[in-house]
Amino acid sequence: MKTTTTLLKGATLAALLTGAASAQTTLRGASMFDNDHAFTKTMVRFAELVEENYDGEVEFDLRLNGELGVESDYVTYLNQGVAIDYTIMAPSNMARFSPSIPLMDMPFLFRDLDHWNAVLSSDALAPLEAELLETADIVILGYTGGGVRNLVSSEPIANLDELNGHRMRVMGAPIQAQIFAALTAAPSAISYSEVYNAIQTGVIAGFENEAASIQNLKFYEVAPYVTLTRHTITVRPIVMSGKTYRDLPADLQEAVMAAGSEAGAFGRALESGEDGEKLQEMIDAGQVFVNEFEGREALLEMVVPVQDAYAAELGATELLESIRGM
Ligand code: X1X
């Protein structure tokens, strides 16, 4: 078996749009981050595992640092089968193509890491995977994630009074805005690539994110206050374009599936293990100031009716109840 993993640089996006999976099976991936981020490490591990599991020739071309845009771009590329073949993606960034998929990363879905682990080790999310394949033509190969999302802002937010009217960015899925509106904040869906500038220029006063990404993209420079709402433990599917997947030989499809599952487990252990460390590194470096949110329990009560209404609208009440009951 002869394989190579390459990081090709310098090609224009226009050139890449002419077809992602070429005859010699080069699989192009995209990361919004550099080599230090858990997503990038997980995609590198994914490539290694495919190479180990597959007897044929396959090459990986992983573009870093947002060279090919952000997740809201990636989802369009995967749907159309252009520019990239695989990536790691927040479900809430796929809402345009699949209304149910954001249920996976709905704030306050998971009680704690054990609950999150139990759900991801089960097949509870299979109906959402099926919808994504049908409506978006995107295949889920495995699940990474495990970062805890908190409020990140230019001024401290200690309690509900201070959250009231807080202008914050949320991801594009309507359920994200609905949840934070129910908490009396003033959410708006803004592209991830614009968050830093929007905070810097005062268009918004903050957003919500996990430690790995706050650190990697230096969001602390404009938003140094982290309020521990712990509202989300991230679920991040490793995804491939259905068009790419169907073009692969059967034994490479098998290798890719097995690698996605194993790389997902690798990524979950990595990011959940690093989450507290990364926050502490930023505290120690004087980059962030961390405070608890007074009365977090009240937030849970405020969001449950919003979660219920969203699930009911999707016909996913049973699914939501089964996740809650795990
Ligand atoms: O908020 C976002 O759009 C991003 O936040 C982090 O960087 C990641 O969780 C990423 O997947 C995306 O959701």
C-alpha cells in the first residue's frame, strides 16, 4: 500500500470547485483551524486510519486555517459535491439542508459528559443521520466533539439580569436563536468568520463557544470574559459528501466508515480531555476571566418548552424524550 497525506497550498477556490474526488482518489478535507485544534488532529487521525485500513491508493489533501472558508460554506460544498470531500461540522451549521439535524447540538440537551457519552455510544441519532443523507446528501462517518460551550463576551455576564438584551452571535439554526431568545438575550445568526470583527466593532457584545476554538482563533482578544453556562457539550459529526462516498470503491467505503467511527472516538477523548486544560491555559496566560453564571438551574427551566416545541414541530418528540431518558 502506498499512500500520502499532503497539505497542498496556494490553489484558488475557483480551481478547487471543479471537482473534489478525482479519479486517483484524492480526498480533500477542510478545517477552520490550525494543526493544534482537536478537529484538525481528528481529521489527520481519520486519514491515517483510512490508510491503515485500505489496501488501495488514497491521498489526503487537508486544507487548514479556514483556507476554504467556514462550516456554513463547507455544508454547501458537501451538498453539491464540490471543493471538499470531508470535514467536521456543527449540526447547527447544516440546518439549511436538514431541519432536524440541529437537535443533536441543541443547547441544554445533555446533562453532563456521561449523558453525552451514553447518547453518542447508542444509535439514538440514527434517524437524524438518515434525514441528513436524504435531504442534504451528506454522510455521517463518526462523531467527535466534547468541548463545553459557554458565553464569551466583551463584558462580564454574571446572571439573568445581565444576560437580558445581550447582543450575541449564534449559529445559523433557528433553534439556537430560539433558545437564547428564551433566555432573554438578543441573538443573531452571524457567520463564524465575522464574529471576531463584529465583537471588535461593537456590532455584537459576544457569542458562545468552546475552549479549543476560543484559544485557536484568539477570540479572547476581543471577548475575554467566559461565563460558565455550560449550555452545550458539542456533538460534531465527521461528514463526507454523499457524492464522494458513492464514487468510492466498496472497500474504500468500508475503510472510510471504520476510520470515521474510530477517529470520532479519538477526537471525543481528545477534545473532552483537553477542554478544561485549554480554559486553564487561557486563564493562566491572562487571556480570559472566568465566572460562574448565578442561577444556571433557572436557564434549564426556561429552555425546556422551546426544546419541546422544536421537537414537536419536527415530529421528533419521541426521539427527544428517548435522549433525555438515557
Ligand atoms: O460557533 C461556530 O460556528 C463554531 O464553533 C466552534 O469553532 C466549533 O464548534 C465549530 O464546529 C462551529 O460550530
